[in-house]
Amino acid sequence: MGLTLGAIVLNTNDLGPAAEFWKQALGYDASPDNPDFLIPRRGPATRLHLDETDRTHLDLWVDRTTSTLDSEVDRLIGLGATRVEDWTYPPDADFVVLAAPDGTVFCVIE
């Protein structure tokens, strides 16, 4: 295979606050070559999920060995995220939809 997923690009209106939120949310650091590129401190490569009906967003998976869905949602809200109140959830949903401070929608999944 000649390709790997190198990045997910998020459009944002204000780079500084967006970078700070995502660095804290994901435990990433700014790249030494370009502070607008955020890189993981550790962990496996990012998956790419293709879907014909959903909009582009991040799915953040909870590491159940160290955390819970509720504690991560609370932590992200403490960093400035907000719940997307008008989202329609399926029965027994294992995820919560949040918006970053810049309005970028993402899911936290258990």
C-alpha cells in the first residue's frame, strides 16, 4: 500500500483557540515545523470512516481502560465544548455529539 492517512483537515475561523482546544482535548502537540499542524504524542494512526449520510466530523473514541464517556464529555465541556442539543440519537446511543468552541461538531464514542 502506498498511502496512509496523514491528516484530517478541519476548517476553522480562528486558528489559535481551535489549536489550543484540540491540543488539550486530544493530547496533541504543535508540530515544530508548523504550529497549525497538530501531531499525536502517542497512539495508533487515525481511522478514516466513510459515510454517505453524515457530515464531516471527528469521532473521538474513549479509552475505556482509563476513562468513561461521561468523564470525557465533562472534560471537553470544561475545555469549552458544548453539547449539540438538537441531535437525534438512536436508541441506546453509545456516543455524545459536541461542538468545539469554534462550532466544529464532533462525537465522543464509548
